[in-house]
Amino acid sequence: MPGHPEERGPQPKQTFHPGCCQLIRHCLKRNVKQRQRLGANPTIQDSTFTIRDCSRMLGCVYEWFWWDRLWLPENVTWADLEDREGRVYAKPSHLYATAPLTVGFLIVRFMFERWIATPLALRLGVKRKICVQTEEIPVLEHFYSRQSKQPSQADVTGLSKKTALSLREVQRWFRRRRCLDRPGVLRKFTEACWRFVFYLFAFGGGILALYDKEWFYDTKEVWTDFPKQSMLASQYWYYILEMSFYCSLLLSVTFDIKRKDFREQIIHHCATLVLLSFSWCANYIRVGTMVMLVHDASDVLMESAKLFNYAKWEKTCNCLFLLFTVMFLCTRLVIFPFWLIHCTWVHSCQDYPPFFGYYFFNIMLLVLQALHVFWAYLILRMVHKFFFGKLIKDERSDNEDEHMSAAEEDAAEEEEENEEEKEGHYRGKLQDKGQNGCSQLLPPPHTHCPSKTVY
């Protein structure tokens, strides 16, 4: 019989999970049957079979996702990582603990920013933001929220006609409305203070968890007995707390201050969570803890520099910024690529041939390295301005897609108020003296002829 297993000869080495082949064959047969019954009324039995097929399909996808060859090296199965003889291994079910801890981080952050960070900021001289409330004008609010926060001159003219307001009143409304959306320094301080406290404790905890480990000093020891490496309690809490914190950052990104590198931050948080989750399930815990420690080292200095910048401690801020620059370049552009990525790219192949998890893990590390290069470019731009120009603000500061900064808008508003005051004083003077004999017909000072003769 053609196609019988005994008549096919030697079979090639299987490279895909058998459930994938079964799933494909089942879908093809199902498609043929549906085409044959095209036009027939569906029955209850058909619905039952459809639900059963969906359940079977999900089961095949689940089996394929946890296929040994995707996560573990050759000749290693999940059965080899079962707890036995006092050895405890990382399990995917351990990651469920990050869900309640993420909610806990959000609650603790709210209380910390309100009852600790805010009083500390006020004591250091950080002032609360004070903005003039805008009038509720539906036409202007709709344009502001749906079209543009910075209307052009033509838009201002059109809105002036729709609302019966002058051009200056429309412009003033948009300036005050943007001021309400612009985050104040106090809010920036509280957010940076929360991140600083966590990174400080995380870095200290990472040092305590790794300082007495041999793989902290010799990266080749990372792969000793891999992947059958027993998990330590310090590694468990270091991983779970870091993942919970990054999950909280990802959830709070919608109401946090939006910065210029908003997209890069989202990519970084997602890549970090995927990398930590995969390394936990595949037992890449040793190298994972070292990756987290390298990141936390520079983040502590970055957030502390921001705090002193918001508090107007310029000398302290400048010193911390320079220390942060050196630390960032050393950890992210030297240690991370030439020690850690080299460790996962070269040393891991000495005992096992490359497999899917090997390529996936290294690709995620390269994604993080690309983000490091991007941020290093922004930092070096700031360093260049610091030494050779005037450093005005953080290259990663909040970006509101506006053409004028807050100071420029305040100056423009003050200038317009002075002009209006002068204009009112000029009109009153004309009405009192009856200048040119037609003071009631004169246009505003910026449009009428300076001569005493009216043409």
C-alpha cells in the first residue's frame, strides 16, 4: 500500500512538534467536510463537533507551546526539572505570584507618592503647579482634544468666528489649557522618587544575592550543570519582585508623564518582561539576575540626578549626572554586550547545540542592547551640551508636541497682557482728549496710522 509506514523507507528527523502536524491535517479535513456541506443547514451535532474541535485545537497549541525543544536543549525534558532530592527548580506557575504583587506595587506607589514623596518635595522647595482654570467652551475643547493642541493662525481665526471671541482670547485659552495638561515639577519629583527608592533596594538586594556566587566573577560558571540548576530563595524573590515592578510600570504608563522616548520605554518594558519570563521558565536564572543587576546599577544614579534637578540642587545634580553617564556607558555598552551577551552567545554552546530558546533569548538581549545604544546617544548629547553649550532640559523630558515651552508661553501671555493694558490706557486717553476729533472711530493702536491726520 503506497504511503504505508513500512514502505516509506527511512524517515527524516522530526523538527516539528507532532501535535502541529495533527492540527494541520485535522483542519484540512474539517475544511473539506465544510465545503461538502456548503449550503446545508447547521445542526446541533455540528455545533457540538465545532466546540470539540476548538478544544482539541487549543490543546494542540498548548502542547506545542510547551514543547521541550522550544524551551530546553537537546536530550532534556520537563521531567528532568521536577523537584526531587531537595533540589527546587523554577516553574511557570511561580509567575502567578506577580499578579497580586503588581497590584500591591501600584497601591504602595500611590501611598508613597502621596504621604512620603510629596512632603519631601515640598520640604526641598519644590513648588506645586498653579494654573489658571479655563472657561468651558465646547468648540475650543473639541478642537483641542480631537485636532490639535497648537492651532495655526488660520485655525485661530476660524475658532474666533465660531465662538465670538477675539484672536487673543482664543490663543490665551489654548495656552491655559495646555498649562493644565503639562505635568508640574512636583509630579515629576514624586514619580522619580518612587523609582529611585525601588531601584536602590533592588540594586542592594541584587548585590546581596550575587556577591558570594562564583558565576558573578566567572561568567563560564553560569552554564555549569545547565539547565538542571537548583533555584535559590534569593533568586526567586529577586526575579518575582523585579517582574512585578516592571508590570506595574507597564500598567501605569497610561497616567505617568509621557516622555520623548515613550515608545522605546514601552518596548523596553515588554522586552524585559518577555526576557525575564522566558529565562525563568527555561531556567536561565543565573544570567537573568546578572542582567537585572546591570540595569539597576545605572538607574539608581539616573533617578537620583532627576530628584536633585527638580529640587534645584544644580551642583549635586551635575555630579550625579556625570557619575550616571560613566556608569551607564560602562554597564550598558561594555559589561552588558561584552560580558553578558558574550556569555549567552558563546559559552552556552559549549555543552549543548543551539536550539530555539538559545536564539530567542539572545535576540531579546540584542533588542535591549539596541535601546541602550539609543539612550546612550541621548545621554551623550546632554553631555555635549553640558560641556560645550547650555543644558536646558533632559533629552528624555516630557514631550507634548508643542512649539513653545512653558516659559515661552508665559512670556508671550505676559507680553499680551502688557499690550492690552497699554491699549486700554491709549483708548482711554483718546476718549478723554478727543484726539483727531474721531476717537470713537479709531482702530486699535497696532493698526492705525501714527499720524494725527486720519485718511
